[in-house]
Amino acid sequence: MFGYGLKWAHLAPVTILLTVTLAGTSPAITSLESVVPAGFEVTIQVDVRRLADTPEMEKVRGFYASHIANIKTGVEAVTGINILTDVDEIMLAGYLDQARKDEGLFLIRGRWDLQKLLALVRYNPQYQETPYGGRTIYSFWDQDSASVRYAASLEDEILVVGGKTAVEQSVDTLRGGASIESHTDYSSVRALAFPQNLVRLTARKPVRLPANDPGVLGTIEAACLTVDVADGFRIQLNGLMDTDANAVLMGKALQGIIALARLAKNKPEGAWLADRVVWKVEGQLLSASLSLTRPDVLLVMRRIPQLKPLGDYLAQSSEMTTEK
């Protein structure tokens, strides 16, 4: 599908966290997007605190407890970092062009023992320190991608990792350089996201629709997809079209898709979900959302073979909680 410029996102958490470096005093960074350079086209944000602390996700973690414990133990043994309590937010920034998949940027906000991490990272092959823009950029060898990666600490709690140019540009945003938030199309759809969200994907590159017959439905200038768990599940998509007329046209296409889903007798869960989709068009903006209560979520999950084991576990967990 999309490249996102995130081919190297497979870097192990241990390797990433070992690249933290001490930084001097810097302006307060209100959002990770404010230090994503303006040239990037897409961001994917995960609220780790919400993932770790909400009651709904606590039950999901229980189902995957052994897997999470193995990862948590491995990272904490080497770095002293508890990934469930010491990491607040992560963000991936990249491009929609598959050819630029190696140019992504990884950002993380959290708390760690910088001195311990610095002592460990200096053993990394090809480790170097380079002063840049009032910060120190650290380079290190990433064995998985067989290339040199770069990292810098923008604040004591914010780390960026990526290619040399991307990290330098991120440091430049602290000195007045433009960030991705400077694009009005990006900011306008981003502002419509849920105030609190588990996952948020925002893109700002014009894409003609559909791909196999470009331009029939016009051009989507920017889009924001948000997912959250709050007394159930909710998902929202906001798309900014190039004209009011094309927003109406895209809305009619969505209406047709929903109608087809309602007629799919072999997939009753699809028809059931289609009935719960709410959408509207306002000027160039097309918005669609789906909200499910906790019982609704369990009902859907237990009808989907791949999710049924998790659904059964959550249903049993809910029953046990209710009995208490």
C-alpha cells in the first residue's frame, strides 16, 4: 500500500532507546508534530499512556500478557525502562511515496535514565557524536537495515531517530524551522480528530481518486483517521477534498458502499456495521464515523474468526468483573 517512509521502523525498542543523548535547555515542545519537519507527508501517532491505562486496553493486555511480559522484561533488563509506564507517546513520520520508504522519522516521548543509556550506546559500531544546532546528533550502526542511523534528544523526554537529513531538520524546527503543522490542509483535518485518541493517522499529500481511473472522484487534499476506546470503540475519518462538488460526489460514493454492505447477506456483520456508520459533507470536508458500545464490540469480535479468541476472553473478563 503506502510506503510511509518507515521501512526502518522495525528497529528494536532496545536499539532505539539506547540512542538517547543529553540535550541542553530547549523550548517546551507541546506536540511531537511540532518537531516533524514540514516536508513530511504523513504521521502515525500512538498514545502509549492511553494504551496502557484505559480499562478496555487493560483487558486486551491481559489476553497478550505473556507476549507483553517478554518484551517488557527484555527492554527493562537492558535499559531500565518500563515500556508500560515510562513511555508516553510514539510517532512515525514518513512519505506516501514507496520510493522514499527509507527516509522516515521515529519520535518518542517518555522518561529514562540518560546516563545509563549513554553508557550503553557508546558500544554501538560506528558510534559518533556530531554537534548540530545546539544539540548533539549521535550516529550508530543498525544491523537490521545494514545502514547508519541518527538520533538526537530535543528535550530530556523527547527523542528523534531517523536518517541524517530528517534528524537535522527536526532539530532545525526548534530554531524556527517549519513543521508539518505549518500546512493548513494538514492542520485543518488534524484539528477535527478526537481530543483523546489511541491511534491517529494524518496525511497531507493530494491523491487523485480512484487510483485506477484518476480524477473521477476528484482529489483528496488531506485526511485524518482516528481510533479510540472510550466505553466501547469509535473510529472517525475526515477527508478534505479539492472542491465542494467533489466532496458531495465522494459522499455519494460512500453512500453507495454502505448500501452494498447492507446487501451482503453472506457477511451479516458487515451489514450490521454499515447501519452504524454516520457521515456528512460540509463544504470540502467529508466526515464519516463509527461508534460501538462495549457489548457491540464483543458481538462483532466473536463473529470474526481471527478475533473470536480475544472476543471470548474479553467477554469472560467482563462477566467476571460484573459478578464482582
